[in-house]
Amino acid sequence: MINTGFPRFFPKYLRNSDNKAINALRQYETRDFYNARDTAAEVLNEYRTLLIGAKVLYARQDVIRSGFTSYNSSDFNRADEAAQKAVIEYEAGKIEAAINYAEEALLRYNILLIN
């Protein structure tokens, strides 16, 4: 995730997830096991979502680095639109929708890379 530049572009997302992880640890340490389990599961889901976001960012950078944006700019723009929608949904707390849009963006960027 670090090599993608994701922490530089989206530090707030990582910081929020890290704070929740710390909260889960504190809950565990105070023997609040059920809440610790639930918080940890929520954080794990967020980290998985952020990992997909980092993959999207890396694929996008790879497309740009390779110069493939000029070959099919309409597909690149559609990938960017899906990535933006993923960010909007994530910020709205709609994690599943964010994942769906992020996966669409990742697929579109990867298609540009292999064509």
C-alpha cells in the first residue's frame, strides 16, 4: 500500500482505520471482548476496502506511466469515473458500493494495461 502513494493521497482514511484498530485493542485489553471482536471485524473490512483502493491507485499510475491513456482515453475516463464514485461511496459510509465501484475501476485500468 505504501508504494502506491495511497497514504499520501488518502491519509484520513488510514488514520481513521488505524484509530479504530487501536480502539479494538483497548476494548480487548479492558476485557470488553465482544465489542473488541466487532470493532476488529469492522476495521478488517475497512482495511480490505482500502487495499482495493490502493490497488486501483497503483493500476491507474501504471496506466499513466505506461502511456496507455492516449490509446483509449474513453476507457481511462470511465475507470476514473468509477474510482471517483468509489471514493464518494466510501465517504458516505457505503462500503459495499465503494468496493463495487473500486473493483470496476481496477478492472477497467487492468484492461487498459493488457490491451
